[in-house]
Amino acid sequence: MKTKLSHLNLCPPTQFVAICGPFFEHSPWISERTAASRPFTTRQALHATLRQTVDQASANEQLALVRAHPDLVGRAVLDGDLTKASTAEQAAAGLPELSPDDARRLADLNAAYRSKFGFPFVICARENKKDAILAALPARLANTREQELRTALSEIANIAWHRLCDAIEEG
């Protein structure tokens, strides 16, 4: 059941964090800092303020946010440690149905990416299917670390938008 935006605007800060915290993987500090900015007139305004909180965070905090994300079809999947949202998002992209060859290719690309940049490859799985993801990873390996950090943060904002829409309704 979705929470109405009007309720979110009036609830205690701890409840706000409980509802909005999961929008950003293992990073409730974003919603903790955003709670004082209420009320929000639209879901878009809430998302923009959450995104502004990330933009105003320190470089170390932004890097920690990116690093909080799991590798696609990585160890967290195999260990059953993915969040419910990440599990659903990876499934929607068709990642559990990768052929053994594609799964090995993805694992190799993930390892190369993490080795080069020091953080996991992040892409909004809801906006990409497995073929697009497999094409994006090698293309993004050509970027600089700064480009990839900006791209990862943008992808995280997209992920958060979808999660926000799943949890919050206008009104």
C-alpha cells in the first residue's frame, strides 16, 4: 500500500525515514537530511529535494552511496542478500535469465569496472533490459572515474525515482 504525500509531509521524521530511506540503497542518511525540508507539494518536488541532498553531500558520502549498490548478478544475488527492491529490479531487467556465457561476461565486466573505478557499475535496471546493460558496461568502462561517478549518481537518482513512485502517491 502506498503512502499519501500528505501523510508523508506530516508524519514524524523517523517514519519519514522509514518510508523514504529505502529509495537509496542502504543510505537512510539522505532521507534523514531531507525530512526537515517538508512539506513537499508533489512527488517530483520530494525527489528533487532528495537529489539535492545527494548533490550537497561530501565526495566521500557520494562515493559511499555508490558503493552501497550491489553488483548486478553478483555475490549479493548468489548469497540472497539483495534488498527486495534490488531483487525485483534485476528480475525486471531479465538478469536472472542470463545464459551462463552472459553471466560470466557480466561477472568479468563487473570485476573490470570495479577494478578501474573502485565502485560497482550502477544502472537503473527498470529502464534497461539485459542486452542494454551488457552493452552499457563495456561502453562505460571507457569513461573517466569522474564521468562514471556522475553517471552512477544519476542512475541512482533514477532508481530512487522509481522506488519513490512505488511507495508514495500524490494527495
